[in-house]
Amino acid sequence: MTVKSDIEIAREANPLPIGQIAAKLEVPDDAIVPYGKTKAKLTADYIQSLQSKPDGKLVLVTAISPTPAGEGKTTTTVGLTDGLNRIGQKAMCCLREPSLGPCFGMKGGAAGGGYAQVVPMEDINLHFTGDFHAITSAHSLLSALIDNHIYWGNGAEIDSRRVAWKRVVDMNDRALRSIVNSLGGVANGFPREDGFDITVASEVMAILCLAMDLKDLERRLGNIVVGYTRDRKPIKASAVNGQGAMTVLLKDALMPNMVQTLENNPVFIHGGPFANIAHGCNSVLATKTALKLSDIVVTEAGFGADLGAEKFFDIKCRKAGLKPEAVVIVATVRALKMHGGVAKDGLKNENVAAVAEGCANLRRHIENVNKFGVPAVVAVNKFITDTDAEVQEVMKAAESMGTRAFACSHWSDGGAGTEGLAQHITSMLGEGKANFKPLYPDDMPLRDKVKTVATEIYRAADISCDASVEKMFKDLEDAGYGHLPVCMAKTQYSFSTDPTKRGAPEGHIVPIRELRLSAGAEFVVVVTGAIMTMPGLPRKPAADSICLDDDGLVQGLF
């Protein structure tokens, strides 16, 4: 049997006009701004008009620790949404927008896969509605204003050696990680060291995804700390008058994007902050709007539950007042085998013992989710090579933790492949057992917040900080930022900071390399290990295979 590619399946879809998708949610025509026939944004006025409506139920999809074998969070999120609608629920999902860098690198797109996709897949994975370009432009405007301010007298007394605001581009380009700018003579300004991050790592992206409205967006943009004076006093973006013009550039980007699944169910795809350096969730505005329009909203968070779910709970839910009712932890037999010590080239062979060993990772994630007071269920994203014995081993591990696991075939069967999971989720929501609470209180000292995440979620024995990091903790507390949540920047591949330690390591030490204040996004980034904010392309990037064929159709996108 010939297996169709994701792009082939997407092209065979029969999408409805976006107005018909909006009508399923009782959204009137004058509340949408169409971007072609199958994409639209919702207007700010309409979103504001929904505030008095009751909220639906919120379900988070997270996963075990990622491996090269893949887990399929987005595919499961889409498949579960279709499954909920198949059993008569009014459900929609909220996803992140893909970054161009990974699309042309090695990760591929982020519109799901197989028969659990969001369309128009090609548009979503490429320029979509231009949100990321707007974020890049707004970020770049602030970069230009900083150097221009220094050039024309530097009234804010910015120390050019302590400019903290890098530049961004939405592409994997290692050559731009560290640069020197303003070369070429007096007319070009004052040369200084600089660098680029990828757009999804921009604080502007994080701000857009946490802002409640345009006024909140402008306030947050003005609070960005762009650098420091010679005596290390922080300088905000408001000192160079950047927030007003940046808000203008982001005005349309703040409006959530509506598209649809292959089964013509509504989806919001909006925002995409980096899941390491930021909180890795779609926008607050999209999620809160979806909760006003649907009875059940399914959303996802980046990487495994130790990163994405923890930040979803401790940053997004804390700041937006969201109360999730259930969590789906996605696992694959293949990935659990890797956590059990099997190499990638041996994953096709049945190995129940390795699955059992790898389930230590799954059990750890279930334990962690339970600490937030939200009940969990496991979705086994099935592959054709999975055996019944291997799947049963996962189910046994879930049952040992007081929860259940469901084998899901949404990749091949769409919503029909998640009906069992959808029925169980519906029952969980009806029981109302969730009692969500963040892991730590706002008034806990920053260092203690970091240690709490490290010991409670990563199962570390302790954290280690050199004198400079200890001083950063004190300086941030003294400057009035101690109430902020912490955003841990750690490898996604392990509970430790060593990506080779799969499974469920414990008792390790988490070294804290540096702290980065994101004053506009209102969290403190805690950098551990060798985290990159500008990825590079692999030896053979996906871009090698992406092209237009003789009929003008995109080939090689996945």
C-alpha cells in the first residue's frame, strides 16, 4: 500500500469557505477579516463583545520527553478535536504558528500530519497571515531605534557595551549568532558586538502571546528592558519611544487566525513563542476567545510536560487566569523504546522490555501533571510497527499511576481514531475533578522558584549558581521583579540538563548559566546548559527538497 505524504493528503481535502467555519461557532461575517477563502482573523471589537459569555472547558495536550522517534502532539491535538466533534461535542483547538526556520531545517511544519491536519497546510507552514513577519519588523524597529538613539546623543545614557536587545530573523542562520554592527565609519554609528535570535525567541513574540488587548500589548512593549547604563540601571523601550510604533506594526498580528481541520472543524492558530527560551504556547487571546466560542477547547504546549506543560501552568494560566480541566499526555511506543535504551534503527522490532523500561519517563510526567491538580490521561499515538503487547505495556504503566491510556489511530483514521479518548475526556470534564494550582506562589523568591521547578519537576537534587548568577537573583529582586514567574530554558530531551540522559534521571544538579529578564513578557528566563536561541541548519536541511514543480505546486514540504 502506498502511503500518502502529508502534503498529498492536505491537497485532497475539501475545505469549506472560512465564513462557514466561523458560522459553526456563530461568528457573524462582519466579525471576520478574510485572508483568501480559507483563512481569516477575528476582529478586536468582536472579541471584546464576547467577554460576558461563559467559558468552555480547557484541555491541554502535552507529551513525554521528545526523542528523534517523534511523539505527535499537534497531530493528537487535531485528531482529538475532530474526535470530540464526531461524538457530538462543540470543540475547537488552539495551536501555535510554525516558524520558517524549522520548516526549512529539520523539524518540518506544525500543522499536524496524516488525516489529523489543519489546512491550508502549505500557507500555515510558510507565510500564513504574516504574523511572524510583523513580529520580526516590530522587533527590528526597536533594534534600529536603540542604535539611532545612541547615534543622536544617547539621552538615555545607554551603555553600548550593555545593550541587551539582539536582532531577529525567522530563519535558522548560525552565522548571525554573534556579529559586530555599525562598521564602515562615523556615519554608520558606534560599532558594538551584537547578534541575532530566531524570531520565535523574540520577547515581542512572547509579549504578543500574553497580551490581553492592544493597550496591554503597548504597555508590555514599553516595559521591555533593552539595555543598561554604565552603572547598570535598566533602560526600557519606552526610553526610545518604541512602544507606539511597534504596536501599530502588531495591530493586525494580535488578532487570532481561524482555519480548519481536514474534517472542517474550527481551529485558531496564533503565535509561536520558542518552547525553550519562552513559554511555548499559542496566544492567550486565541485561547480565551476559543473558550467563549466552544464548549471544549483543546490546546498544546511545546516539548514534554516538564517544559511545555510546566510553563503553560506556571506562566500562561497564572497570568491569564485560565483553569485547565484535563491533560492529555501523548506517548508513542517508538519513543518509549528509545527512553528504554533502544537505538533508532531498532525501533521496528518488538521489545516489550524496553517499552516497560521507557515507561519510567511516562510515569514521571503523569506524576508531574498531577502536582498541578489537573487529572491526566495518556494518548498512545499509534504507529504501524507497534505490537499489541507493546501497547498493553503502556496501558499497564498508565493504570499503575491511576489513569488510563488509549490507543489512538488519528494519523490514519482522523477523528474516528480518537473516539475512545474523546469519550473519556468528556467524562473527565463532566466529573469536574480538576483543582488547578500553580507549582509555586508569586511571592516566593526567584531562586526558590527555580529550585522548586528543578527539584519537583526535574527531580534534581539541587541547583548550582556561581557568584555572578547569585548576584543576578539579588539584583532582580532588588529591582522589583521578584514576583515574576520563572521560564526555564533547558534541553527538551531529558529531565536533566544532559540531553543524552533519557528515561527518568534523578538526583542530578541543574547548573544555572544566566538569568535574562523579560520585563515586557513578565517572566525571568533561567538559562541552563547549552541552550541556543538561534538554531543552525543540519547537514542536509529540509530546504534541499523543497521546490515548485512544473504545475507550480510546492513539493517537499512536510
